[in-house]
Amino acid sequence: MSLLAKIISTIFGVGYFPLMPGTMGSLAALIVYWISPEITAIQLALIILGISVLGVYTATITEHEMKNKLGQEKGIDPGIIVIDEVVGMLIALLFVPKTTFFLIAAFILFRIFDISKPYPVRNMERFPGGWGIVLDDVIAGIYANIAIQLARYIY
């Protein structure tokens, strides 16, 4: 089960990319979304929910295995786990027009919020196991989406 969890939590090995695995995970989600057929917001929300549940479960298993390998007691957020970036990126895209401009804007904003971790994003990492790994990206995705929706409203 731990091999399958690792395959899923690393998005089929994308998390092993040597440079910026989180950005690569976000980019992978963006590309798959971009080339996918049109789906409704409700369908996307259900996909996000499913990947979130799967992400929490598989990230918990992968993190636990990594902690045991490293001999650590405290929770860690291994860089190889990128399913959380997929969840956050898809949240950033929810209710956003599927145009090149908005897809790039969602990607950039999500990465900014995920890396800078404004309040309460960083606090989400305190949750145990996969919850802490996934929830910070959920909030970063929500922030990115709100920023895009505000910009759309203003312009």
C-alpha cells in the first residue's frame, strides 16, 4: 500500500523532479486541466473533493514512511508529495474562465500564496499528517481564487 500511496502522492513521480517539485506539481495540474474537455464547476468541485480526500490519505502514508526513514518524531512535509499542489491549483481554477490569461494568472497567484504562506496558510501545516500537508495548499488556492475573482469583478 505504501508504494501505491507514494505513486499517488507524488503524482506518478512528478514530485521527484529535482528543481521546484511543488511548482512542477502545480504545472502538471494546470496542463491536465487545460487539455481536458470542458467540465462544469460542480464537476470540478467534486474532482477537487475526491483528490483532496485521496491526497490526505496518501500524503499521510507517505509522510509517515518518510518520518520513519529519517527517524523523526515530528511531522514533515516531504517535497516529493505534490498531490497537495494539484488540489490547491484546481481550487485556484474553480469558477475561473478557461483562457490562457486566467490560467497563467491562477498559476502565478497560487504559487505566490503557496510559497509566501500568508496567514492562516502556514498555520494549516500544524495539522497532523496529510491534513497539514493538504490544507495549507487548499487555503493558498482559495486565496488565489479570491484574488482572481476580485480582479475580474473590478475589471
